Amino acid sequence: MATLTATPSKTTPALLKHPATRKLAVLAALAAVLVPLAASHWPGTTWPSALTVDLTQPLTSTSDWIIDHRDSHPLFLYFFGHISNAVVVSVRAVYLLLLALGWAGVTALGALVAWRAAGVRLALGTAAAFLACGLLGMWVPTMQTLALMVVAVVASVLVGAALGLAAGLSDRLDRALRPVLDTMQVLPAFAYLLPVVLVFGIGVPAAVLATVVYAAPPMARLTALGLRGADKEVLEAVDSLGASARQRLLTARIPLARKELLLGLNQTIMMALSMAVIASVIGAGGLGDRVYQALASVDVGAALAAGIPIVLLAVVLDRVTGAAGAGVPKLRRSLAVGALAAVVAVALAGRAAGGLEWPSGWTVSIAEPVNRVVDWMTSHLYSGVPVVGGTAEWAGHFTTWVLDPVRATLLWLPWWSVLLIVAALAWLIGTWRTALTATLAMAAIGVLGVWKPSMDTLSQVLAAVAVTLVVGFATGIAAARSDRFEKLLRPVLDVFQTMPQFVYLIPVVALFGVGRAPAVAAAVVYALPAVVRITTQGLRQVDPAALESARSLGATPGQQLRQVQLPLARPALLLALNQGVVLVLAVVIIGGLVGSGALGYSVVFGLAQGDLATGLVAGLAIVCLGLMLDRVTQPTARRAGKGA
């Protein structure tokens, strides 16, 4: 009996001393004072109207002022005008160069670069990819998209690397840049397309700048992660040799962060190409415009014919950058000069033969057979499938059993209880600053007057993120443990991640109908590749010495995973979670086109109608949701990076 009574007396003080217990106690004390006041002054579960601010008038006035002064104000003439001209000149120069090379020259040049990076096999694959673009009848749109993407990716890499370098070298700059990167990446494309168009007008400059805003943050985040994760022993060794801060950066930190930098480049390329269709809405042209026009007429075959070249471009660029990261083999100067001369000869031969453009007789149409397959799937899988039921039934069950209960719970909770839950989650894994930021972000949603649609959107995001993480972490772990599985999975991930977001919507709607479930399904498919890639990368970069030590102690593969790999890969897993949330948000918003409603519908409506107030308010609410989710999931990584 003495033993039984001694246990509580020893464990209770230890429990009370735990930091999490003290934080919860402080929150409970604050809630005991503030909740009765809030409930008495503003009864009800939804956000009180007395605490909202109407931004319609100031945003409308701002929009009108920009339209009235865009052609006369010095800010537009001498600042934004120069940026616009520089973008147009750069894109046009790249496009004219590609046209001058002709289809034979471009194919030969691409094969040469791929051969220089990884050898004959990749060179043949690159040549086949360019030839496939021509066979599909998409050579000119492919060159237009490639020119725009080259400029956008270069700008995104420069901006992202500069921001990541600053965040990786300075804790203060890291804290200052984090909300900027969050806003750039979390703000849905449809929300910032309208302000960009207001400033730059419809055309290529707006498309390039919108792509940079969307594609630069992954490069910045992964650059900072790589610099902060550099081996401390190596850095100490460099310091002991008397290296300056610049030498330390160039000879140690950047080389040690090589894998993260290349992964950031990879993610930037993928996200820039995924913007091709969205940018076509504001005049980007190229393949994106073909996809958008095909989807407007519900022509899945034509959309796929334009989407495949986007995927092929992404796969080629992914393979070339990945092979370059593994080390470029040295070639004799005579061999390199000979190869370059062969490319020039091929290009000149193509010009002499009058074959700058792809021959019209060398094309193959896939639109009709693809549309027949889609019609068959709609007829045979949508409903009435024996035993398992149809896809429409699955969507209905998911909506009834998952989406509806989550949304009903969020709307049933009093607004102040949602703020308390957010504050508790953020403070338990972070500091009071992160908890305050998350709570203020959530409160800002109510102040903007969009509490109900935001809870609806949050329910879709939570459901999609949960499915994405379960499937993504499991797949990433399997890929990290098997080289063969990773090789088989890689092209599948390339296709899913680079296929334009709009292309997902038509087959998803054909299979699942219209509503919130199709939007969640499209979001999961789009966000999954990034989660799998980052998870695999993080697990593979775990110190081999730690794994060898665990093996020597007799740890099973499962124990090695749970006790060594997952804890050491925690920063990468948190980054995967962050990227999953961001990508899910992006597609859930586009889901407003297929009946997901909520904030997505408001953003799409605002862009379609030129209503800056409606679109931007909904976009700001989505930013607040993203910031809240980031603070709830990411502060642990920041503390770990500081050695706390």
C-alpha cells in the first residue's frame, strides 16, 4: 500500500513542473477571465458583427485609383514600367533564340545539355521529350511556355536564393522573412492575380511576376534549411583554419547545403511550370492557354495534349538538375567543342531545309481517344459498380462522414473557443510569440467578416492535409528504404506534380461529381508529390553513423525508423507538412470552380468579375489560415535550428 501511495506524490510535482502544464494553466486562467466577458458581450457561436471591419470601400477606391493613374503616375512609368519592359525583353529574347534554333536545333541543344549532365540515356530521353511535344502539335506553344518559364525560374531562383541566404545566416532576418515567405506562398494565385493585373495589365509581365511570387518561396525555405543544417564540426574546422565569414560561406556552408539547394531548384521548377495554366488566365499564352481553352469547352483530350508537354518539360528539367547535382563528369575540350559544333550544324541544316517550325504533317491527335476513355470512365465508374460502389458514392460518403462533421464541429464551436484552441496548440509547441501570431491571424479572419466561409475552407484543408500526410509519409518512408521503389515512383511524382492544376479538375469532376470532395481529391493528388519528395530526402540524409550505431545495438529496421531516422529527419518532416498545407490551400481555392464553395468561390468570383474587394478579402483570409497552420506546425523547427 505504501508503494501505491508513493507513486502519485512523486509524479504529481514532476507533472506540475512540465512546461506544457504551466502553459495550459496560464491559458486556463486567462480563459476563466476573458471567456465570460466575451460570452456576455458577444453571445453566439459565430464571430460577432460588431467586431468586423468592412474593407469594400477602401479596396474599391484603391482599385479605381490604380486604373486611373496606371498610365500617368511616375511610380508606374519609371518603376513598374521598367520592370515590365525588362520582363518582356527577356522573354522575347529567349523565345526568339529558340525560334532561331528551330525544332532540330532546340532538340539537339537539349540533348547536348542532358548528355553533358548525365550521359547518353538522359540525352536520348530529352530528345524524345522534345520530339513528343512536336508530335502532339504543340511545338510553338511549348517554345512560348519554355521562354516564359526560363525567365520566371531564373528570377525565382535568384530571389529565393537571396532570401534563403539571408534567413540562413541571420536569426533576426529569418524571423522577419518568415511571414513574408508565408504570405508569398500561402496567398492563392487567383487572389494575387488581380492586384498584379491592376498594376501591370494583362500580358507576359504579370504572368512572370505572379509565377515568381508563387515559385520563389520553396527555394528560399530550402536554402535556409540547408545553410542552417550544415555540419557544425565542419564549420568549426573551417573556423580553426582562420577562414573569413565569406570563405566559410563559399567553401563550407553552401557546398554542405548542395542537396537542399538542388531540391529547392527542383521544387521551384515544378511550381513554376504548375503556374503555366493559371498564368494563362492573365495572358501568359503558350501551353497554359491551350489547356485553359480546352477546359473551358470541357475537352479533356485537348487539355491533356497540352498538359503532357508541360509534364515532359518538367521531367527533363528535373532529371538534368538532379544529374548535375550528382556531379558533372569532365570532358576533353575537343570533345565538348565537337559536340557544340554538331548542335550548330544540326540547327543550320534545319534552317537550310526550311524546317524552323515543326512540320504540320508530323503530328498525332490524342484528343479523341482520350475523350472516349473519359466517357467510358464516367459511364462505368461513376455509379453502379458491384460490391465497391461507384466513385460518386465514395465522394458522398467522404462528404457525409468526414467533411460535413468537421465543418459542423468548427461552426458549432464558439469563436472564442477556436481562438483558445489555436493559442493552446501554438504555445504548446512554440513560444508565446508564435501563439500570439497564430491567434491574431485567426482573429483577423473574423475581423474581415468571413468567419463562416473560412471555417468551411478550414474543414476542407484539414481533411485534405490529413489524407496527404498519411499517404505521403507512408510513401516517402517506403521510397527512402528502397532505391528501386524510389526510381519507379519518381516519374509518377513528376507527372502528378507538374500536371497543371486545372487538368485535375475535369477528370476528378467526371469521377466524383461536383462539390467539396472533388476539390479535396484534387488537392491531395497535387500536394502529395512534394510531401513524398521532402520526406524521402529528409530520411535519406540521416547520418549513416547514427544508423550504423543503432544496427550494432541490435535495433530492428522498425526501431531504426522510429527511434533514429524519424527524430533526426524532424525538420524535413515539418517542412513537408508546411508544403503540404500550402499546396492543399492552393488547389482547394481552385476547387471553387467545381463547387467547393467557401473562400475558393469568393476568390474565383473576385478575379472573374474584377472585384478587388471580394477577391482580396477572401485571399487575405486564406493567408491568415495559412499563417495559423504554419505557426501551429513549424515553431518547433525554429527552436531546433537555434539549438533550444
